[in-house]
Amino acid sequence: GIRLAKRVQRVKPSPTLAVTARAAELRAAGHDIIGLGAGEPDFDTPEHIRAAAVAAIERGETRYTPVDGTPELKEAIRSKFERENGLHYELNQIIASSGAKQCLYNLMAAILDPGDEVVVPAPYWVSYPDMVLLAEGVPEVVEAGQDQRFKLLPEQLEEAITDRTRLVLLNSPSNPSGTAYTHAELAALGAVLKRYPEVLIATDDIYEHILWTTEPFANIVMLCPELNERTVIINGVSKTYAMTGWRLGYAAGPAPVIAAMKKLQSQSTSNPSSISQAAAVAALSGDQSCIAPMLRAFKERHDYVVERLNSMIGVHCAAGDGTFYCFPSMRGAIRNLDGVNNDIELAEYLIGTAGVALVPGSAFGLSGHTRISYATSMENLENAMGRLEKVFGCQ
Ligand code: PLP
């Protein structure tokens, strides 16, 4: 057979995409499946953003742009950081890429040498450990369970850092848990990181605007400005503006790291789509009132789903702070079901018996749980909760 690189053999394909594929397969065979696996808003991209893209096409903005983004987009990103986060960046500290995912990938490839360790709190976004592995790094997974609201504790961080640690990854609000660090919690993690000047920090702020805590959004640099010179912020328009298909993310951080990411991008994909860049300018600089109705819908669905889940026998769901995911513990339910021994078997059972597709917690590094995406209509959620209740029973 054909020999593939060891690099590829080290990683697994995205398990969330696998669930979506399995659901599609069953649907094609005539089964009625409700998908709660998707990681994207169910809304359309707002009208003024779509219009900006059409106008860009009509103006002929259909050619290569600078590798790291057009001057207009980089200016819009710079203003976003000033306006929303009180952070000042020079243009050589900013890069636009084909999604936050590519920013993260470029970052790992830019800073990791073989054997370098990356602290990854679990539950984590599925791609983090595999991206580390692709860059020949070593993911140091630290478990943060439901009892600590899925958030890394300062003493756990302290314990995880070794002299091989190159990067610590933070994601708040978090996919898959939906919880966000408080300002005090971030400051406490920052206090640990201040003692390790060799360690870089990546904060994945992609769910920044899908947050309903009374405390406003903050990331670790906003609270610990002294970490600014070694922190890379990752963000993008996918979730906030319902723009997953446009593939436009951005990063800001130390100029040498951003320059290295740009160099890698120049030899792989070059600039993100010129059309998407024009759309992102409209998203970041235009009217922000499109965000609130989507946020309201996510919050309403969150409240509904969490309440329904907690009324089911053997299911326990912590309330979230944002995103469009919740991450209930299914340990009791697994115990109660004959022939189901873990969260992966539970997901298989539920798709087969109840016609509900969800992603097992193991995919996010925390077994005994399941991730539920409520980025779908209330009607679908009502049906799905009804089906789950039939399987588990109601208290
Ligand atoms: N980071 C997290 C935590 C995510 O959940 C996602 C998308 O699922 C991404 C990054 C990637 O977003 P993008 O569409 O900008 O590549």
C-alpha cells in the first residue's frame, strides 16, 4: 500500500465531524435524526455583511491580497481590540488567516519544536491536542471536571508546567463546557504564569460575544497586562457573526511570533479569501446590533436545555456562561442503561435508539459526559429533549 507520513498517523480525524457524518448517513437511509452535534450558529450571516461581500466582488476585489490581510481588515482588527478589549497593537502584531483554526495551527507550527509541551485543560476543543501533535509537540492534558466548572485551577497549572512547557492554551467561554473564567480566576492563573517567563500563552476568544455573565468579557492579557509580550490572542468572525463558512479568523500578539505565522502562511495558503476579508471588515466595523438577537436566542435555548436535562434521571448539567454548548455529566444515565458502558457507547445508543446525535465527552478529553450543541431551533430542541427523556426517564 501507499506509505503515509508518521505525522498523519499521529492524529485522528475530527470526531465532531464524524458524528455529523454518521447522522447524515442514517438520515440518508430514511431515519429521523435530530443533530445536536454541530459547532456552528444556525443563523444566516447578517445582511449588511453579505452586502459588503457582494460589493467587494463587484469592485473587483478578487485578487491576491497581502498574505496577512488587507490594510483595511488589519485596521478593523486593530480598532476592534482597542474598542472592545482596550488593547493596543501595531499592524505587524496582527494577522488574518482562513479561520481561527488556521491561526492556531500556524501558532503551534511557529513555536513548537519536537518534544515541547503544551498545557491543554480538559475538556478542550477537539483540535487542540491534535494540532500540538502535528507540530511534534506533546499535549499535557489537565483534567478540569464539573466540580470545578470545567476550569483549570491555579495549582493545577503550576503543577503542569515543566521546563519543557512552551505554551498554555486557554479558551473562555469554552467549547465544549460553555463556562467562562471569572476575572478573579484569570488573574489567579496570570499570577502563576508571571513566574514562568519562558511560557507563551494562547487565549482563544472565539466565543467572546456569546457570553451572558454579569461580569463583562475579559481575557488574561486584559487582566494581566504584563503577560502581553508573550500572549497570542486568537479570535475570528465565525461564531459572533454567524460566518463559519467564510473562513476568517485573526490573531494578535508579539511581532516575532506573528511574523513567523505569516511566513508559514505565505508558504501554505497565502491570504484568506479577499471576499471574506471585505465581509469581515463590515462585521468588525459595522453595526454591532446584529449580535444581540443571536445572543438572546442562545441564552433562551441554554436555559431550556439545561432545565430539561437536569430533570432527567442520571443526567447532571452545570449551567453555562455562554457559547451554544452544554456539557452534561451522563455518568448516572450510563450506569442505568444495560449494555452501555461509556460515553461513546451512549452516543451510539442514542443515535440508534432515540435518533439524537451528540458528541461523546471523550472527544473533548473528558469521558462520562456528552456535548450538546443548542445551535438549532427550539422546536428541534423540544423534540430532542423529549426523546432523551423517554430513554432516561424523568425525576
Ligand atoms: N476555537 C474554538 C474553541 C472553536 O470552537 C472553533 C470552532 O469550532 C474554532 C476555534 C475555529 O473557528 P474558525 O471557524 O474561526 O476556524
